[in-house]
Amino acid sequence: MRIVNACLVAFLSSRSSLASAFGGAKLPSRAFTVRCGSTTMDATDVAPTVDAVKFDDVSESYKELLGKLNTITQLNRCASVLGYDQQVFMPKNGESAAERGQQMAALSGVVHNMKTDKAILSLIEKAEADLAAHGGSDFQDEARL
């Protein structure tokens, strides 16, 4: 019974962290009451009530930076898929290996150029200035980026 109570408390209290995970969106507040023995828990007691403002709504440079970093991440994932394919499915002949080497080198070059682009540094500096202008304490997670 204690495990059931602990699970229910964890579920009901996780509603607020679920809301923050989805950008502060309000979760539907269905009024229901759970009773376990002498313990009564009400879902409306823990429902989030605050709509969070996201930093990428406030700072255009931060939004652009996230877009560039997301593109770099996706290209790195493509390189991982090529590497997996090379190890698992690709024929072991020299022609295939040479072709795959050229593909991976080209992709690595593109990713390197994107990572070292001066525009990234400029966007970071602009985002830091926006963060300072809007009071960084509200956007601690974004400041860590």
C-alpha cells in the first residue's frame, strides 16, 4: 500500500514538472480525487497555474542560435547513421569503403564549417546581451547553453 501511495503522490506532483517540460503549457486540470486508505489526494492541488515565458520568444538571436545548433546536431546524427551503416550493412569491398569515406569526410567538413562559423559566436554574444537585458534569473536553463 505504501508503494501505491508513493506512486500516486509522484504522479500527481509530476504534473508541474510535465508542464515545464512542455514549455510551460497548462495541462488539463481534471478534477479527480484519489483515496488510498486514509490518504486523499486531489489533482487540482498540484496543477500548474503559471504560463512560462520562453527565452527564444524574447530573443531572436537565441532562437536563431538554437536553429543553427539543431542543424549541426542533425548532421552529426546523419554521420552516426552513415557510420553504423558502414559497420553493419555496407559491403566489404574497397570501392564501397572509398565512397563512404568521401561521404563522411564531406559531411564532417560541413559540420566543422558550421561549428566554427563566426556567426555562431556573434549569436552567442547577442543572446548573452539579451539575457542580461531581460534579467537572467528567469532564464537559468538558457544561460547554461
